[in-house]
Amino acid sequence: MFKSHRAKSRPSRRVGGRTGKRPAKAEDAAAPAVAKGPSPIPTKDPNAFPMRINKYLALKGFSTRRGADDLINKKIVTINGRFAVLGDKVEETDTVEVRKNKMVENYVYYACYKPAGITLLDTRKGQKGFVHSLPMKGVFPVGSLDKDAGGLIIFTNDRRIIDRLENPMHAHPRQYLVESRQPLRANFKEKLEAGVSIEGGPVIECRVSMKGTNACLITLTDSRNRIRQICSLFGAETAHLTRTAILNVQLGNMQSNSFRRIEGDELETFLRNLGL
């Protein structure tokens, strides 16, 4: 706990009468005023400890902040053995428990960049998949990418998000960078954004952003990785396919065969989009 120390005021010195000010000198009037700019405001880590208990539970992937408030009001959240109350703050070393002394599940989430040319999982022929290049233990991939595709895949130990992310009925957006072997047709964007149906199936809605004559970004909510089929309907043979985003999680400047932790505001937004 930090204590506030109030600076002691010093009595003003009386110089030249009751006003406490020294007599003005001629050189004082001639001295130019020096303008001072605003002092820089120090930035603060939004996820630093101590942290409010509802934010802590949300960042751990246990609930939303509002949901955490409900758990606290129901008296099923404890901090170091005592019941939590709204507004409580926790330190990183505190023990937080929920429901009959069950520890808050320490969910973790990673954004991983699978390279093209390698399978995600092990093959039946004994070839090692991308999962073996990652040092994290106890996590699994959510969704898939075929051998010839690269890009973003999310690894986690949170089984709650599997159906919420992969079930087509939830229609969560994914973005892909498509590089074609030949120039894309002039009406390629228009045709895709009008809606695509594969073999009489439901219409797949797309958003397209052109990136030159041979490449584009396609955003769609279908989770079945049928980008190549969609593009081939309009004469585009896909040379390279890279998934660049899932919901708000972006590949960004990540290098191939690398990973990073999803946390902070990015994680909170991701879970909120999934209804968690």
C-alpha cells in the first residue's frame, strides 16, 4: 500500500514590507519570459499489478468483466481465502479461487505463424507437424491450415473456444492473403462480393481488398478453408495462401514459424467476440 506524503508548505520570506516579495529591479523587467512546454505524461502499463479482480478474471479467460462482477456478488470468488468484493485489487502473487475452492483456470492463448509446406499435425507416415516446432506444452490448435497454406493459427488450452470459433453458425471473420498465378480478372472483386456458392451449398459472403493485379485480401466468415475453391470459380489459380487474421487477432509483422502470446486488450476483445 502506498502512503501519500503531502509536502510541507514553507512560510514566505518577507522582503521589503508585508507583501513577502523582494523589490523589483530594472533588470527583472528586461528579462525575457521563457515559455515552458508541457511535461511528458508517463505511460502506464494497463495490465500492471495491482489489478482489479474483475479485470484479472477476464484476462485469465474465466469470464467477461461484467460476468466477473456477477461471480463476485454471488460470493463464489475468494482472494487469499477471503470473499472478494467489487473493486478489490489483486497482486500477481495473490491466490484467486472460484467455486468451492477450485483454482481459476490459467488459460493461455498463442498466435502462431505456420509456414507453408508443412502439415499442422503429424502425418500417418511419421512426419512431424508444425506442432512439434512449438515449445509450449499442454496447448492444441483451434482450426486447421492445410500443408500448402501458411499463416495464423491459434493455440490454447481453453476448450471452450473450439465450438465458438469453428462452428460455421457463429460466422466469425477470417482474413486471407491470396496470391494468384495469373492476373485477377477485372470483375474478380465484384463477383466475390456478390456471394459465392460451392456445389449448390449456402452462399458464402466475402469482402475483397485488391493488392495489385495478382493479389488480394479476402475476408469471409466460412470456417472451412475453401479459399482456393472460391478463387478457382473465377479463374484464379492460387499460388500462395496466407491466413492473416482471425477475428481481431492479426498476424501483423510476425515471422514465419514464430509465435506470440495473446494477452491484454487483444485477448479481452477476442474473448468478448466469442461471448466469453
